[in-house]
Amino acid sequence: MNLYEKTANKYGTTCIRVERGIRYAFECARKADACKKEVDHYIGFNYSSNSKSLSKMYLMLKREAEDEKSNA
């Protein structure tokens, strides 16, 4: 919830709107036909909570950044 609060404060909105926006973005990504491989890689197709999807996405991006750093 801290992430929602910080984001809401930064953009002058509410935590609830931030949460709904993230949920909607994940839903749209999962419905997109063109990006199935990327969606599965970063957030998966199971309709889990925002926190689980965000955690998976964070870990995948962090892993990629570490791989890039070690290959440079």
C-alpha cells in the first residue's frame, strides 16, 4: 500500500485510483494478443493480486538489469 500512497501523492490522486489503474493495466496486458510471451514472462497469465504481479515484474526487471550489468 505504501507504493500506492507514494504514487498517489506524486500525481495528486488517491490510493484507490492508483490501485485500480494498476489492476486495469494488468488486465489489459493479459488480454492483449500481441504480447503474450512478454506478459507471461513479466506478470504471468494467472489473475493474482496486484502485489503478486508487481513483485514478479519487479524481480524479472531486476534480474534483467543485473544480467545487463554483469555482461557490460
